[in-house]
Amino acid sequence: MQTLERIDRLAHGNPGDVKSVGQGVLELRLSSGPGYRVHFTQHGDRLVLLLCGGDKSTQRQDIEKAHQLAADWRSREDEDDEED
């Protein structure tokens, strides 16, 4: 439940405990459970794209996956912008 509440707060501009993990990816850290993390990126000042999540034990792999997903999404956005 805390995860959904934090994502809702994030959507309303109140991110709380967030840190950059590089390549435009941010990590929302949750204090409950086994160190849950939610990785996301932003597009401009409005769109927040949730990429993946996990806990402290899978943090390195989750960050790598989030980097890949963000790069893929950005490349598709760039293609869409070129078509417009």
C-alpha cells in the first residue's frame, strides 16, 4: 500500500526520498519492507514514466534494466519527434 501512495505523491509533484542513479533515471526509495525501490524517468516537467522496481537485493540489476528501458523509450520518442 505504501508503494501506491508514494507513486501517487510522485504524480502530484511530491517525490519524497528520491536519488539519481544516472542516465536520467531516478530511484524512489521506500522505507518499508526489504528496501523497495521504484525506478522512473521524467519527460519535460509533466510525464513520469515508471520503468521497474525491486528491492535492495536486486538493486544493481534493476538499475541496469531501468537504464535500458529509459534509453529505449527515449530513442522511440526521438523517432516520433522526427516524424512530426
